[in-house]
Amino acid sequence: MNTVGHERYRPKLVGIAYRMLGEVGRAEDVVQEAYLRFHRRSAIEGERIDSPEAYLVTLVTRLSIDELRSARAQREVYVGEWLPEPLVADPSADPAREVELADSLSLSFVVVLETLSPEQRAVFLLRDIFDYPYERIAEILGKEPAAVRQIAVRARRHVDDRKPRFEPRADQQEALASRFFAAVEEGKVGELEALLAADVELHGDGGGKAPALARSIVGRSRVARTLSNWGKVGRRGEFRIERRTVNGNPGGMVTTADGGVVSVIELEFDGTEIRSINGIVNPEKLRHLGEGANLRSLLRGLKRG
């Protein structure tokens, strides 16, 4: 399949599909299906496609809407809290090959998008994130521009109500994150409380496949105590935290001594305080990051020890 000349569109296409679906593998599958259809129509059927990028974006958007509609039923019966699959930046990777990382890729942002209808989600992303004109979005969705504008207004209002008030600079975020992970590893409750917003939220996604929070925990003191206890378990199990960028934000990947992936943690900020901590331990959402660790087995071993 001669799509080499069009591979430069892949980061944008994956960026759209991931934000739509919240799943790495499914987003990549959607993009690959779009390339296959493009190849079939242009190379096999001989159809002239004047703008390959526009054609591929249209395909990815429509395929993602179809996928999202079918995924909704599955998520309604999901065990525990649902979080997107994390995108963990590889320090050695070519930045040009990474999915476009930005505030619009944070786990909390993708969770907010989950509350929109598939069409609202597509309109908001194409307009507010990828800066497509309303007329082009109307063509992609087969709607009138006026209708698309109305959808965008409703979606934007919904998302804006849930945005943080102020994002610190990248260097401030890194400094806060370094203090946070050091305090977790050392079990310093007071230090953790000093870093957390009063209404901080702690979220965990185990999907019924690994031990996780039954529901989110809210409040500085409760969250700090929970994190301190996790740090104690981590020290007993000799888990280590590798600092990584997760969905464009400071975070870490928790691994065992032999490199097994236990969890991924993402931090989100409001001013100079941490407002949200998102932890993913569902092994099915970590498979793209390496060999997973059996957290249930590890915890049973610690209890016996």
C-alpha cells in the first residue's frame, strides 16, 4: 500500500481518533482502516482524491463516531471508574512522531469529552482543537453549517465549565510533580497536603482486572492519606516510579524491579496546586507500554510476607 507520502498526516489523524475514543489501540485501528479505504479508492479503483488530508480526516472522524456509539454500551457496564488509556511519552522517541500532546489531551479532558454526544465531541474537537472552519466540519458530518455552529456552542459551554482556572508554566509543573512523587515515595502526608488543592480528586481505573478505587476520593486530607498508604505498599513491594510525560502532563509509570508495568499516574494542576491525580492499573489499558505486572498476585505476596 503506497501511503508513504501521506504518512505525515498520521499524527493528526491519531490525535483526532484518540481524543474521540480514549483508547490507543482502537484509535490506531481507525486510522489504519482510513488509510486502507483511501488506498482502495485511489490506487485500486482509480478515483482522483484532490485533498488526501481532507479525505482521511473525514474518514477518521466518521469511523470514530461509529466506534464511539458502539463503545458507549460497553462503558455503561464497565467495572469501576473509566479513564482513557494513557499516552506515555517515550523519552527516546522522535517528538515529530508523537501524538500531538497538549492540554486537550489530558485524561480529565478526555473524560469530559465522554459526556458529550459523538457528534458534539467531533464538532468540538475539529473546531476548538484542530481549528477547522464550520463549513468544512459541516461537510465532514453531512450537516448544515448553522447546525454545526449550534452544536459547537453547546459543546464549548459544557467543556469550559469544567476547565481549570489557571495552568502553571511547564517548569512549575515539573517542580510540583517532583515534590509530589518524592512525598509519595517517602510517605510524607504533610508534604502531600501542601501540594494538593482543597478539593483535589483522586481517580483510579482498574476495570475489574486489578485492585483500584471503587470510586474517586475527594479532599486534601483523604487523598494525602491514601497516597501515603500507597507509598508504603510501594516501598514494601519495591515498586519504583519512572517519571514520564502522560497525556501531555507530568506523571509517572510505576514498575516492578524486573520492569513489569504496574500503573500509570497523571497529574493535573490548577495554579500551583494539584487538582487531579489519575491512576490507571487496568492491565488491558497498559499493554501498549510493555509487559504488565500481576498486581493482585504482588499484593497477595506482600500480605503473606
